[in-house]
Amino acid sequence: MTATRRASRASPARWIVYLVAVLVFAWLATQLFYFAQIAVWNYVNPRSTAYMRSDAWRLSRERPDLSMQHTWVPYEQISRNLKRAIIASEDANFVTNNGYETDAILQAWERNKSKGKIVRGGSTITQQLARNLFLSREKSYIRKGQELIVTWMLETLMDKERIFEIYLNSVEWGNGVYGAEAAARYYYKTSASALSAAQSARLAVMLPQPRYFDEHRGSRYLSQRSRVIGRRMGAAELPE
């Protein structure tokens, strides 16, 4: 076999190795970027999130009559009622877990397997924040894997209060409505600090489907579930 023929046969293998090396380097660089960004956000408030940016683009095309609503407020200026309601509704063990709820993830896995598609994620508050900050709304196991990595970074670099503060200021609450202050103004014409227990319970229940409940505010489920969360709020433990 001539040297030329051996080189031509080896060429595809070298290209494959090169491509794999490039992909691995790109993946590691992305993780380093996420890690560094989260470290900075311990001291600097995020100006926007991946979800906000994608929504701004979508609204500019589909609903130019709407504008993004988002106002950052410090943790202390958000009603304890809202904090308790969200923990009671979204992640009862938020203060004590490490960002993951293994049982919830396994239950979601079984549900998704039975449905033949991803319909549930079993996400904690930290996991929700991870995808809001960096990821897309696409439901896939690859995205879920990245979400778990970012969740670990958040739990490693931040304390629970800071995680919750960023979550409260960045979570979606309607079509272009982001954060507790914007939600309080949009739905109740008040500030995030003045939200009542009943108002907070309704806002918490809206979180899994904020755009839907924005358009269906008279939903029977929303009213019934809000009463349930209202009864659970007293037992919710807040990060301090």
C-alpha cells in the first residue's frame, strides 16, 4: 500500500478526531462562561435572561403593541407572602435541598416515558432559574442535562437567598411580564412589597403556565389551586 493511499484512508479519522476535539473545547468553553457569569451575578444583578431576550424578539415580530415589563427590586422589597407562596407551590424543600429533587426527576422520567415525549421536568426553583438564565424553551434531554449542570453551578456559587432573589426578579409572569415587581404592577396595580397573601397565592399558581393564565384569569383551577397554596403558605420556610 502506498503512502498516499494510507494517508487518504487516515484522513477521515483525523478529521473526526479534530471535530470531536473542537466540540469538546466548545462545550468546556460554554461551561466556563456559565460558571464565570454566575460568579459575577453574586455581586451584579442580571440585566436580562435567555428567556427575556427570546421573548423580546418574539414580541417584536408577533406583538409589536406589547413591550417587555421588568423592574428589578431587592429581595427585602418583595412581599414575604409571595416568597412563601412560591416555595409552597413550586419547591417546598427549596431551603434544604441541593437544587435537585431526585424523586421528582424520577417521577417526571416515568411520566415522560409513558407519554412518549417530555411533558414534565420535575424542576426545583434552582433548576427553573438555570434554564431561565441561559437555556431555551426547547424540551429535550440534552437541555435537561445542561440545566442540571447549571443548577450545580448556581448551588455551588450562590447562597439560597441570592438564588431566590434572582428567581423572583427574572421569572416569567405573563406575555412579556418578568419579575415580581412587574407582575404586581401588571395584575394588581401595586408594588411587589405590598402583595397580599391571596394575591401572592394566585401569582404563584400562575408560574407553570403564565401566558395561559394571563389570558384565562377567571380559570376555576387557578382559583381552587390558589386556595390550596394559601393554606400551605404558613409552613413554607424562607432563606434568610
